[in-house]
Amino acid sequence: MDSTKSNSYFIQNGKYYYIQNGNRLSEGKNQLNDITGPLQVLTENLAMDDRTVYYKSYPQPQVDRNSFAVQNFVKKDKSHVYDWDFFKLIAVPHADPNTFQYEIIDSANWSVWARDASHYFVSHHLVDVEYNSFQILNLMLAYDAKHVYVKNKIHLSKMANVAGVVKRVTKHFCADNEFIYFYSFRKGFKMIPINSESNVAILKDDEIKVEDSVVSIYQ
């Protein structure tokens, strides 16, 4: 099989098998049954024959095989974009397969941000934001013309109403006319009062100085 796309699909004695990452000791051998024609490997965990898309070794009859494709990590057919669980591909509600794209994929932190022509998504769940002004600052923080948000698993939590236009300070800090906003890895969402005369200096991407106080996202 095509090892440039997957180390998990194998052919032996004319039969096809899925063994996650090729680790035969931990996962065992899972045969793909009723294969029609040659098996085409798409990604590490996706393949298809002439009739069916397979996720790992599991057939996905809900997926339109003839239009199914994986482009820039987006799994889609003519009607749907797909998320996944252990056994199956799951259609993402409201996602447009023609325009859907990922903005951030950080599997180490389980952080997935995406958008299509009309919506934003967090971990494949639609979020209610002001689309035209929405900006993703980092894995945890985002803002639009009305609110500052913190990612809370599969949702966005509104943390503050903004005063004026929100501007990016660094990739970890943003500010409006009254506050600097950031996410502290120790204390969560934080707001620092400022005004038009406040002296704000950028020390590093993750550290700024407000008047005489140094502020770090690791505080």
C-alpha cells in the first residue's frame, strides 16, 4: 500500500487490513470486508474502493464515495464536511463543503478552528459570532466587533463587551479603548484596565509592560 499516505493499511494474500500505525501487537489485524476493486489509500485513516469510503476498517455508507475527497485536511463530499469519532465520519451541521477551511489545527491541545463563507466553527461546532469582524488571536482567545471570547472545549464563551475597536497587540494580547485582554495559563481570562494615556510596551509576544508592571501570559 501507499506508505507515503498511511502506515496503517496493508494487503496480504489479496486481502486488505487496517492496523493502526502498523502496530500489530497493540491493535491486532482488522480486515476490510467486501472490497470492490483496488483499495485507494487517502490518508492515514481513510481509504476507498470502487463503491465505499472506509474510515480505518469501518465502511461509511453515509458518505458519497464518488464525490468524497480530502483537501487541506478537510474531509468532504458534495453535501457535507465530516468530523470523526472512533468508528465513523460525522457530518458537520451547517458547514459548506465548497468553502469550508481550517484556520487552526492543534491536535496536541485539541484545538480546531475553522470557517466557511458564512460561519465560524470551534471543534466542528458552529459558534455565534459577528462573522465579518471575527478574528482568532490564538488557540484560546478570539474577538469580534462586540465581544472578546475564550474557547471552552467545543464552545466560545463571551468574556467581555468591547469598547471601541479591538486591535491585536501581539499573538497573545489584544486591546480596545479600555482594557488589554489575554489568557493566562495559570489564571484564565484576564483584563487589564488602560486609557488613552496608558504606557504599553511590547517586551515579547507573551509579555508586555503596562506602566511599571510586567504582564506575562504565564503569570
